[in-house]
Amino acid sequence: MNAQTLPRATANGADPVSCAVETFDVVVVGGGPAGATAAQDLARKGRSVLLLDRAGRAKPCGGAIPPRLIKDFEIPDDLLVAKARSARMVAPSDKCVDIPIDNGFVGMVDRHVFDEWLRERAAASGAVRRIGSFERLSQDDDGMSRVHYLARTDARDRDPQPASVRARSVIGADGARSRIAAQAIPGAKDMRHVFAYHEIVKAPAIQPAGYDGSRCDVYYQGALSPDFYGWIFPHGDTLSIGTGSADKGFSLRGAVGSLRTSAGLANTETLRREGAPLPMKPLARWDNGRDVVLAGDAAGVVAPASGEGIYYAMAGGRLAAEAVEQLLQGQPATCLKLARQRFMKAHGTVFRVLGVMQWFWYSSDRRRERFVKICEDRDVQQLTFESYMNKELTRKKPMAHVRIFFKDIAHLLGMARV
């Protein structure tokens, strides 16, 4: 559906000026997985949608997507640059625990390719794509929001031009330090962040000892992160090597350099380096009670402990689109609250459990060592991967949960041998 044009009201309430300003049902700010998903869903419903994105940038990310995402969001197999069949957890002592992914795999994607494919799919569904940087929101005299941005012809354009459009609703999917959230959502400025950094390198032609191109390696070592973890994830012809931390004095680049050296990857060609903030927990509020709702990192939906964000971003984008669709159908603006309510009902318990786990087990190398030891247990492995793959807490095998409970107590009390 093409965007409508309506006269622009002047600030003092005088007669509208002669020029016309585009009006969209929805303006989605941010073209990552959350924004692109919301834009596609709404465009498929026949809504006029503007997808505004800065273009040319993807946040640092291991690129792992579970089968639930592939199924729910119809991701074609050719977007998967690799299929991880196992994971290796590395303790501070360098002790390794290998965990097979039984009867399945974790898909790996290149975020630059994956995100652009999602944006193209939204455009093919009818969304209008534009390159630009969001500047501010304002409100016209008739109560409709105006989205102001700097328009560019492409990602390399050094002479952006001021532009604006009118919007019946706005979805803020513009990242962890969302400018939409800072302007429109009470309390959003107080969101806490960690910083993530990774390097994309060429996969080694001569594989070092212990290397496996179908395995995700996760390093629980204080030298690589005092409060998170380091990783080496396969991307087919490339690897993502990274880490993250909330400690502003910690050298993420130095840690990644150390990780590359210890893994025998110091001399592999570096293709690009990327860094970005990641939110630490979902915001308490995602909407402004009128016409704005958040999704993805802007809403804070990166899972603690694991750092997983792609699935939760796309799920949140879909829920934001559903809430906005209700608003456009004439429902009271309170319907925008449903995006957060439905998300937290589905995933809030997982976020709380992972938050406690990160706070406790990642706090010292002694605890990290015990955490990796716990993960030797097949009950832990099976229940963890079933929950990860299906995005639901596994309630099957009640005796397995009982066994895990007593094993955890033994480790917490120091009664288990490491």
C-alpha cells in the first residue's frame, strides 16, 4: 500500500502549508531483526510502512539461531553459513566439556547478510525502505506524530538532508541506546548495558589442534571476561571471535587478542571488527501510552548469561507489530502494553533464571569452574538444549529436574568434586 499524503500543520495552528508530507500507518526505526520483522508483518497486513535504517552496520553477534526461529520466521536453509552440531565449554583451568546437540543443530548466520535479507523481505511485502538516521519525534497540531530524520541516498552519503514523515504509530527498534526510547519512554535512559566486541576472521586453511568448524566454543574465564564469556563461533568460511563485559576498564580487544592466540588463530586474516552496547535486562515499560512501542535491543530483550538476542528480537518485533495492528484497528492505546505483557509471559521466567545464573556463576573463576563441571551432566545438557532449541522451559523428565536440583545444591555448598 502506498503512503498517503496529508497537509502539514504549522506550529502555531495556522492554515496548513501548501507542501504535502507523507503519512504512514507505521514508521519502524531500525532495520535489524526486530524492526525488519515488525515491518514485514505489518506490510503483509496491508499497512503502509516506512522502514528507516542507517544501513551498512551490524552489531557484534555470534550469529546463532535456534530451530524455533528458523521455523517460526521461515528462514531458508541457504542463509545458514554453518550448522553447529556441538558446543565446547572451557573452564578457567582449560578443562573442556563437549556437549553434543542431539538430533539437531544450531544455525549460524552472517548478520550483515541475514539482516539485509530480512529488510529485503520486508520491502518485498510492501514496506518502503529508506536510509537515514533518526533525529527526533514531534507532534503535529492534529495530534499525529512527526518523525524527523537525516535522509541519505546510500550508506556512504556524507551530505544527509533533513526530512520528516507523519506516522499514526512508531516502532522503535533502533538498538540498545535507542533514541526513540530516550525521547518517548519514561525510564528508558536508565537502561544498563554491557559492551560486546568481536572480530570476524577467515577460517584457517590449516586447522590448529582441537579446531572443529562445526562446534561453538564458549570460554568461561575471567581473563577473557570478568562477568560474561568469550566465544569462537563458526561461520563457514569465517569465524566470530569475541567477548563482552560491563566493566568499562576491561580491554575487550586485548581479551579477543589473547583468545585468538590461545586458540591458534592469531595469524588468521581479520576481515572486520565490530563493537556495540547490549542491554542487560528488559525495560519495565515499552510504550508511551499513545503511539510508540519498542522492540529488540531497544526494549532490552537480550538474554542474560547467554547473550542471545536474535530470536528474542524477532519475537519482540512480531509482538510489537501485533500490538500496533490493534491500535490501527481502533483499539485504545493501552493495547500497546500487550507487546511487553505477551513477551514476558512467554519468556520472562527464562530471563529471570538466566539473570540469576549470570550473577552467581560468572562472578569468579572458582564459580565458573564449578559451573562448567555441572555442565558435564547429561541431564543438564539435554534439558538446557531442549529449552534453547524450542524457546520454552522444558517440563518433561521431572526426575531429571530433581537430580539437577540436588547436584546444584552440592556444587553451591562445595560438596561436589571439581
